[in-house]
Amino acid sequence: GGKGEAGRAGSDNVMVIEGDALAIDWESLVSPRALPTSRLPLPGFKVVGNIPYYITTPLIEKALTLPACVLVVFLVQREVAERLAAAPGSKTYGALSAGVQALAAVERLFAVGRGAFRPAPKVDSALVRLRPLAAPLVDREEREAWRRFLAGLFSQRRKQLGRSLRALSDRPKETVADLLERLGIDAAARAESLGPGELVRLFRAVRAVG
């Protein structure tokens, strides 16, 4: 067909939605009733964007709760990309690292210098790729409590775990020491030395003792 026909075909496969990305209900947008009809199956959704840096964390959290999301690719501030992909024990590993890595495999792909933009921003950027885990370490209904736990734990990152957990759980020293011993975690260790899996085990154990 001619150009007009091609244009019409393209419009049948694209929806442009203007709105606040944090306020819009993403799940309703990807429901079967909302999608353009297609003869091809839709195995999953990809979330890709050059996002406002000041809402990076809530946008990542929203993307990772989207059913059937198979890939998230965001351009973020370079320091945030380093934190997202940081390994346990590194200086940049913290609550954001563990919180996201419990839900997705994180890759820092490459840096994007500030000179790539006009006008040039005051910070450098980096592209990150997140692949949601088939079996996330934290259930959906636990995630708010999980975020609060990590925020409290890493706000005292220089403290030993035993002392940090006593402050967070308001439990006596003996109770906390017994809990850590049962988990095989050194009470003298610090939060940044634990991987996401160990932190999830600790989170659930602390919740179990109240």
C-alpha cells in the first residue's frame, strides 16, 4: 500500500498516553482489554526510558511490580547505576542495591557522559538493565516492610548487626544473638557484608520474633 496505509497500520500498534508515570495505573494499561489487537502473542512487557533522576527509585519499584514485565532498561545517574549493581561488601552496596537485587538481576551496561546532552547536565549517566527474577526473593505483600527494614538497617551501616537489630527490633541482646546464631550470621558483621538472600532470611526472622 501507499504511505497513508502504512501510517494507519502503525497507529493500530501504538498507544501514546500522556500523564504522570507515578500516578498512572500501569497494570490497567497492559491488561488484555487495553492493548491493541494483534495476531502475535505478547509474552511479556519491557519498560524502557530516559527517566527523571529524582524519581528513579519509585519508577524502578513500580516497573518491577508490573505483571509479566520481563525487562527494564533505564538511563539513570551514574552513581545510582553503581549502587544498583553493587556487590555485597563494596562501598556502594546498600539498601537500594539489596532491595532491587532481591527482585531482579541488575547489569550496569555503559556510561553516558554529560557531554552527550544539550544542554549538558551536572552529572554523568549510565544505562542499567534489570531482568525481573522468575522467583523474586521477596513476595509482593512483603515489599513495603522489606523496604523499611533495609532503610533502618543501612541507616546504621557502620554498626555491627547485633547492635543494629537490637535497635530495630527492640529485642534484648540474648534474643538477637540467638536469632543470628540460628541463621549462621556473625553478630559482629555489618549489613553491607550480606547478600540479598541473607538479608531476606534475616528480614523474615526478625519479623517472626515480632
